Amino acid sequence: MEAKNKIKKELTFKQKVLLYFYKSRQYLDNKWHDIHGKIKKFVDSFYFYLIVFGGSVFLFHKASLYFNITVTEGDLHGLAFAIAGIIGASIAIIFSFSTFILQSTADLFSTQYLNKFIQDVKEKVFFWLLVFLTVVAFFTPIFLKNYVLEILVGILFIAFYLIYDLYKELRKRINPETTLTKIRNDAINQLEKRNKELKKHAHIQNRIFEYEKENKDFSLDVQYKTNSNWHFIVLENVKYLFEIGLRLLAKNEINSFNLTVKYIHDIYLKHLSLRNGHFIRMPASFWGSYTFDDEGFTAKILEYLQSISDRIIQDKRKENIYYLLKIYESLLTNSLNIEYADKTLGSHKGNPLLSFILAYYIGLVEKLALSKDNDWIWESIKSISNVSNFVLQRTDDYFVCSQINQAISKISLSCLTENTETFFKELVSIYFNQIRIAWNRYEHNEIFWKDLFKELKKNVLLLSVSSSLSLSVSELFINFHSWQVNVINWIIKLEGEKEKKEHLDKFMQLLERWSDFLLDFARDIGLQNKQVGLPIIQSVDNNLRIIYGIQQKFNDLDLKDIYRTQSNVLSWYFQKTEKVDESFIFNLEQVQEILLREINENLKEKVFDVKGVSDLFIRLVKQHFEKVSVGYGYNHPRVIEKLICLGLVLNKYKVDVTDILKLIDQLNAKYLELNKEYFELKKKEPNLMGPDEYQLCKEIHDLENDLFSYNNGMGMGIKQILKQEIDKIIWNNFIGKIKHCEGVEYKTVPKF
């Protein structure tokens, strides 16, 4: 507010004046448009013509008195005949126009509806009123002697107004949308009429038999089932809409066709609103699924929509397809609000109406996916993403969620042949959104979470196959990491302790499930996988940071198990790897950096036990050593170098490094044995290029230069940790214990 006032104060007088006039002009323009619209509406109303008529008669009467105009009886008879003739001729013209309209629009309607379209009550009433006015105009001079002229003028005005009103009505009928609106209104009126009638019968039945309160809602559904033909006229109107819609589609009337679909949608929603709270769920099978019965009304509506979808897919009508998807989304949204009369008998019955509509919707989505049209596939993915989001916000029903996830799976399989990375990325986003929605709503639904992570893993793998790089997978995982951090920060800032504890427990459950998912994923594919390995490693890194944040704010929580799970994930690095060609592997470097950082931080802060992490670091070095190729004799010493890094950190905190030193000697001995023939040859040929028996010492010397030379600011990863934690004293203390390099010195020659 203060900033706003400050901006106002900074305006000059001229600017204030211009701003005032600008706002005034906007206000006057808005007022003028408002007044202009009201005047236009009033001029076309009955009251305006009534005022004009009254004013005209009054002025005519005063003028005749002022000018002393006398009208003979013969003149009145002639005027009466003329008015009667005018009205008769107008009747002939207007009804000829009506016949022309009927002929021009007849190809839109079926024969049955054409008969109904002809039967216009208003047209009949106006016709007989005009006939009556013609007769009255003819006989008025004969039977009346006073105010004959005024009466004849009044008859003429009334006749012209009726003709004009009828003309407007007929002109509207040229527009097919007017007919569609009429059909929709007729169907809705029939629904309301039948509902009102059956409610009366249900009320009487309740009064007679004095049902208990929980059973009274059953009565209306029973009345509907007893009068099973209640929807006959309504479905007839829906059929008219369907048939007219197909004819409009053939004429490329896209908007009018969409209006047809919307009106079918409106009729069905009216049906749902009238019967909401009165549907009865019934067992559908031995396996516990339930269904409902609205006398086939829902099935018939959905069959019409299915027929419409088949037609527009066949004709490749993209705009209509997109609109139909929105219609289905609206139906699903409204079906979530349905309550059942048997709600007190158990909540496990789910929402069979939602499942029923969802089945037809998924059928449409699958057809679009099989069409191989990228635009349709993209729209179907966006649509099912919306459906997944708003459905999951209301229910975690197994059958509903299973339907949605199965549809997503079918879309992903159809996209596999297209190899479209964007599609898979959006599909994976759906599952991440499901996690975001469900983490604090359905934390106890183990089946839901099991299926969710199963589908997530499958689609992440499909995305990795379709992408040559891991950028898309990494982007999705990083976005999820940011969301996790935002959630835990939000929980920490909550003021109520009870609310904070409740949400923290839910978040910890999510973190455990997410960690188990990463563990299962790593176990299946290994972390060296170029597309998926790095995102999993980054997820573990993010989890560790979150764990430390939680540990710092909530000291009473035991986080040892979930911390141990992170290490278990990283332990599966070489699960799917038989052979490694390089000593430097990017993903492995990330893993070893995380582990070394954890060892260093926990030795420093004493938060978690480092024994398991140290053992894992050593095990990964051993596995790398066993799987790496000879690489001209350079690879194995560079692998052993990682043990040097671990030993330096342990040595800093006075941890016994005897086992590390023994392992260094053992691995170096294996290296020497592997390259024994080459080293013997090099002794005979001193000029032979390549490493010698002291290559490990050379690697140690290079590491020393990286840590302590003048350009050591360029280090990253593990070397960056060592530069921050290791000084020259610690270095000399540990390196001096490596027996193989005793007395071996290298000098760095400066470059010119």
C-alpha cells in the first residue's frame, strides 16, 4: 500500500490530469455502451410499441379535434374493409414466408421431428388472432357508432405488432441453433415435469408407509424404475439433436454441431442434478464391483456421444474432437459430485456412474491414440492429464485410478512407434502430478501407491528409450525435487504443532515410498544407464539434503533407516554392467562424490554412522576395478586413486586407515600382475611409450598438483571436497604410508 501511494505521489500534475481524463473517458464509454444496449433492447420490446401506439392514438385524436376532421360512415366502412384486406394479405405473406422457411430447413430434420417442427402453438394462436382481428375490423363500423376510427387504428396496430412478432419468430427459425435450443428446452422441461410428478408419488408413498429416514431416498428411485418409460420423450429429443447434428456436420457447420453436443451434455447434466442423491448402487459381480441403473438413460446418452465421436474421427474433424473431449471432461467432473441413496450402507462401493462414463471417455482417448495423428494424440494426453488431476483430487478408488492408468499405458504404447519424446514427457508428468495430489490425501492406500510407482517406472523407461539424452527425464525429476523442497519448507513454517506433525508424517511416508521406488528402479536397471542413472543419483542427493533438513528441525525423528535406503540405492550402480571401458564414468563420479561428502560431513557433525557409507565406497571401487578394461595400463591406477581420496578424508578425522592401505596395495599388486608382460618388455625397451610399474605414484602426484598447485581452483566433484578439507600435513601423513611409492618422487616441470 505504501509503495502504491509512493507511485501516486511521484506523478506530476499534468500526468494526474491526463490520468483523470483517461479514466473519465473510460467511464463515459462504458456508461454509453450500457445505456445504448438498454435502449436498443427497449426499442424492440412490447412496451415501446405500446407507448408508440398510445401516443399515436392520442395525437391523432387531438389532431382530429383541432382540425375539426369529420369522417363519414362510408369512409369508416371503406377504412374497415381496407384494414381487413391489409391484415388478410399480411397473413398470406407471413405464412407463405413460414412455408418457405420450412422448405429451406427441411433437410436438417428427420421426418418425425419435421412433423413436430410444423406444430408451432404460437403460430397457430397468432393466426387465429389475426383472423379474429380481420373479422372485428370488418364488423366494427356496423355495430359501433363511437370511437370507430380509434378502434380501427388500434386493430391495425395490434395486427401489425402480431405480424412483426411472428416475423421475428420465423426469422429465428432460419437459424438451426434456434431449433436446437428449442429441442434442448423441451427435453429439460420434460425431465423437470417427470421428476416433479414422480417426487409427488414418492412423497405420498413415504407418508403412507412411514419409512425410516435413511430409506426415504430410495422411494424416488423406485418410482423411476416403476415408470421405466419416463425418459421416452427426452431420449426422442436427444435423438433429434443427434440427427440434426450429423446433418450440420455434413454442411461443415462446426460451431452449430458443437452446440448440438453441448445441448446433449446439458440434458444429461439436468438428469444428474434431478436424481442426485437418489441413485441406488447394486452389486455387479462376485468380485465386489457395483453398478447403478437409471433405466438406460446414461447408457443411451453415452452411446450417442460414442456415435458422434466415431463420425468425427472418421471425418477427421479436429475442432469437434477437441470440443468433445471437453464435454467428456465436464461429464466426469459432474459425476464426481453424485451422491447415492445407499451412502450409509458403506463407502466401499465407489462411484459406478463415474466408472461408467470414464469407460466411454477412455474408449475415445484410445481411438485417438491409435489414429497416429500427433495433434489428436497430444490433445488426448492433455485431456487425460486434466481428468487424472481432478479425479484424484476427489477419490482414490482403485477401479477408477486403474482405468485412468491403463488408458495412459495404452497411449504410451501407441506413442512408442512414433518415438515422440514430448508425448512421453507429458505422460510421465501425469504420474508426478498424481504424487503431488495424493501425498497428503491417500497416504494409507498402499495399493494405489504400488500401482502408481509401477506405472511411473514403466513410463520413465519409455521416455528414456525415446530420448537420446537424459535431459527430459532429468528435467522432470528436478522439477519434482523442487516440489519436495517446497513442501518440506512449507511444513517447517506451519505454526500449529498438530498440523505440522500430521503433514510431516505424511511427507515422511512419501519420502520412504519415493526412496523405495528409486531403490527398485536402480536394482532393475543399474545407475550406469545414461538416460535414467543420473536422475536417480540426483534424486538420492536431493533426498539426503531433505533428510538433513528434517533432522535439523525435528531432532526426535529416527531417520537412520531412510538414510540407509539412500546408500542402498547407490549400491546398485554396476547391477547391469559387465564391462567398463573407462576409468572415469560421469555417473559413478557423482555417486562417489555424494558418498565422500557424506563420509566427511558425518565424521565432522556425527549425525549418521559412516561405516556403511565407507564400506559402500570401497565396494564400488572394487567393482569398478574388476570391470574396467586395461586401457593401455592407465585405467586401474586411476580407479585405485579413489581409495586415496577416501583414505585422506578418513585420515583427517583420525580414523584407522590400515585396511584402506592394505586394499591399495592389493589392488596395485593385481594391476602389476595384469600388466606384468608389458612392464618386463618396457624394462628391455626404455623408450617404449606408456605407463610403468609406478603409474599409481604418478596418479597420486597428479592428484597432489590438482589439490595444491596454483591453478587448483579449477577442481570439481571429489577434488573440490578434498581441496576444502585436506591440507598438506594431512596429505603427507597419509601418502607417506603407501609403501609402493616410498622413495618415488615426481617433479612438475613448469610450462613456458
